[in-house]
Amino acid sequence: AFTSIIHTTQDVHYGWLIRNLHANGASMFFICLYLHIGRGLYYSSYLYKTTWTIGVILLLMVMATAFLGYVLP
């Protein structure tokens, strides 16, 4: 995994930009998720059990995908 990052950064035109946009975009995605959860808590959307349960399942799936695709390799 690290050799592909080095290849992208050094050998691809604007590879450093691609790497930075990907890292910052992923962080911004999770910040938006947490803000969305905070908004749901603020407006008492957790009272809608089905909707809230589906949202929690989606959050866990996104976090599992990020863990399996980024941390484990």
C-alpha cells in the first residue's frame, strides 16, 4: 500500500494534490457525518426509531469500510 502511495505522489502528475485531496476529503466526510448526527440529536430525530436505526447501521458500515480499506492493508 505504501509503495502505491509513493508511486502516486512521485510519478503521477499532481499526485501530491490527489493524495492531499483524498485525505482531506475523507476527513471532511466524517466531520459532515458527525455534524449530521449532532443535528439529529439536537432536533430529537432519535425518536424516529426506524430512521435512526438505519442511520446507525449506515454509520457503522462506513466506519467498518474505512477501517478495512485504510487501516488494515
